[in-house]
Amino acid sequence: MQAMAQSHPNIALIKYWGKRDTAKNLPAVDSLSLTLGGLWTKMRIDLSNQLECDELIINGVNNESNLSRVSQCLDLVMGKNRKFAKIISECNFPISAGLASSSSSFSALVVAANAVMNKKSDTQLFASQAGNISGSAARSLLGGIVELKNISNTIKIKQLSNVTRWPLSVVIAITDKNKKSISSSKAMNLSSHSSPFYSAWIENQSPDMNEARLAVKEKDFAKLAAVSEHNCLKMHSVMWTTKPSVVYWNAATLNCMHAIRDLQQSGEPVFFTMDAGPQIKAVCLPENETRIIKRLAEIDGVESIMTSSLGEAPTSSTQL
Ligand code: PMV
């Protein structure tokens, strides 16, 4: 039996950083994200009696380092008595580099694993399964602009805006394709124990969520820009004040931020956000995309540019 799924990564505008339950991998805060249609992960699962263990191939190369998390995810969806699987993953963007590859990978894996078991599609269940492995992956189960809420001992996802209601563009300036120095899971765990700003970060998330939700409802770009940059810089302040400090940015990241601030001064509707990595994501309106690309491409240290509009929920197919 074989199943395939394709899913898009998402970037949070109102971020998740820290867990309220490490065993269940439940996030400490609600979050809000954009699903990125231009970036994708394709995941194929082949179940076989011939295999003696799971095998993972990412972009044509055998991958040992992510295998245990992938096997853990399959156990969760399919049960521990499952057959072993060959998992073939293909990604059209750098992985483990702060571009949310875990969100597209684990959402695709959950969708493919459920498809291979012939399970009925259940977005909330799939989101909690994906979220169990990677907090951000839960949000990739829906397209457009998505909210993730903490509800007692689980999470719920909701689409706030579909891909056509408020089309937004994301210009991604890649400043370093290498694997990040510390995983987000490890780093957020350190933050929760050592940053003096961590409790303030948790306490102030609700007002940011309310503001962003309202901005999406009103399609108010300036309001969304202000709260998103504020929330992003707060998360990075928690990272910077972690012991030992977690600094994902490089010089080009900072130069891109300044360039975006200059563009804002000249009236361009654009704002930045960064995650656990040095890449800059500039959110803008589709009609402004070309000017943003041109400006960011000029900056020293920007290796390449990717662009994306909002993307849809994952898709899947099966084959005997
Ligand atoms: O899903 P994880 O465990 O890789 O954590 C991702 C955390 C951030 O990308 C930094 C923020 C977010 O909300 O996606």
C-alpha cells in the first residue's frame, strides 16, 4: 500500500514559542499563521513486509537524523504494531533552516499516514497528530490565514481567511541555507527556563492575537504589519535573553529588516517576520511584490529569493 500527500509550510505572524505540556507537545500560546502556497513538501509512504526498519529519504538522500521523529509520528497515527515504511520526502526549499520545513513535512506525513490506513479525513484530529510532533505543523492542515487556539488539553485550528478573500504575498530572502545551530524545540525549552522575559511573552500573547484577528477581519494591512513585527521582535527578545542566548539572525537578516523599514517609510505596504533561522519573510500585497524582491535581492548576504502567495490545505492520494 502506498500513499502520497503534499502540504505547504506556514509562517506565524503571531508566534508560538514555548510549550505548556512537553510530553503532549502543546504550545504555551495561541498563534496565527499564513500557509505558503509557493513552498511544498511531497511525502510518499510505502508500507512493506520486506523492510526491517523504517527508512527515510529526503530529497534523494538517506536521512538518519530525522528518522526517529518520523517513526514516532507514524506510530502515533498508525499504532506501534504497524508495518515498517519507506518514507520518501521531497521539498522545494531548504530544510531545518528556519523556513518551517517541519510544518509542511509533518502535516504531509500525518495526511499520508492516515491515507495509507484509509482513514477518513478529519482536519482537527490530523492537526493534533501533526502538532504532537511539531507545534507549527498543526497550522498547515488549513489554507489561507489560520489561527491555532489552545483548548484545555488539546488544540483547535480555524481558517480566518481563505486564499482569495485577502491575497497576500510573501517574499523570502534566504541568507543562509545551512542547518540551524539549535532546534526550535531545544531552544524554546531553554527559553522557558532561563529568559527573564518568558513570562511576559506568555502574558502578552492574547492582546496580540486579538489585534491580529481583527486586522484580518478588517483586511487592515497596517494593523497586521504593526502587531506582527511587534510579536516577532518579542519572540526574538526572548530568544536573545535565553541562557545560553539563541541568536538566529546574521548581518544580512538585520540589513533586510532595515531595508524593509526604509520601504515602509516610503509608503510601501510591507512588513517583516523571522522564525528560528536567519531568513527574512517580507509580507506584502501582490501588486508590491516586484519592488520588494528587487530591494531585498540587492542586499549583501542575500543568497536567493523565493516568493509565495497564500496556499491551500494538504492533498493526498493512495495506490495499492
Ligand atoms: O514547530 P516547531 O516546533 O518547529 O516550532 C516553530 C516555532 C516558530 O517557527 C519559531 C514560531 C511559529 O509559531 O511557527
